[in-house]
Amino acid sequence: MNDELDKLLCEKYPKIFSDRNASMMETCMCWGFEHNDGWYNIIDQLCANIQSHIKWKNKNSEVVPQVVATQVKEKFGGLRFYYNGGDDVVDGMVRMAESWAAYTCEQCGNVGSTRGGGWIRTLCDKHEEERQNRYKERT
């Protein structure tokens, strides 16, 4: 993800991304968000929902441990959001966000699908065509 969006997420959700600049001995977040910009809105909404849920639960005398992201990346064309803390509701939120990403172009955020051919990616038709053209140029 580009530096501007990375910074924006960390500023909006400082508790979730409190380890963003920690050492690689402590967290994989030291490498930042390991995916493209198209999934920004999914992660933004996920974090907003998580923080709202934790605040509401803790306000009502139920303690839900703060979610702290340990790694956010693309793997096999899908979003992976690894974290510590939370509860079963947070787990459901994360699984839903990961499901949405499987149908969202990682490049632009439009509707996409999982594409093979080397590195597995979730891309819209336009970005898949661009990827295929780049591949043809190299061969």
C-alpha cells in the first residue's frame, strides 16, 4: 500500500496499528501493509468496526482485549489480517473483510476475481489485462 494510505490508517487507528514501527523481532507490521491500494477501504472499514465494537463492549462492562495488528498482507490472492486481542465478534469481522477482498481488485478496489498464472492475485479485468501485457513484454 502506498505510504500516504499506510500513514492514514495508522493515524486513524493508532491502537490497532500501535506496533506499526516496532522491530521485526516484535511484529511483521514493521514491513507495513503488504498489499496494494485497492483494499484500503476494506481495511479502513474493518478497523472502524473493530474499534467501535471494542469501545461499546468495554463501555458496557465487558472487557474485550484491544486488537493489535501483527501483519496485514496479500497471500494467494486473498487478504490476511493477523492480530492479537479481540473476541469472536472481531474474528467474524476479520473473516468477512477477508471474504470481501476475494472479490475486490487489489489494485483499484473495483469488483475483481482471483486470477492465476504465476502469482495468484485478485484483480479486475482491466488490471488483469495489464498484468498479462507486462508478462508478454518480458517473454
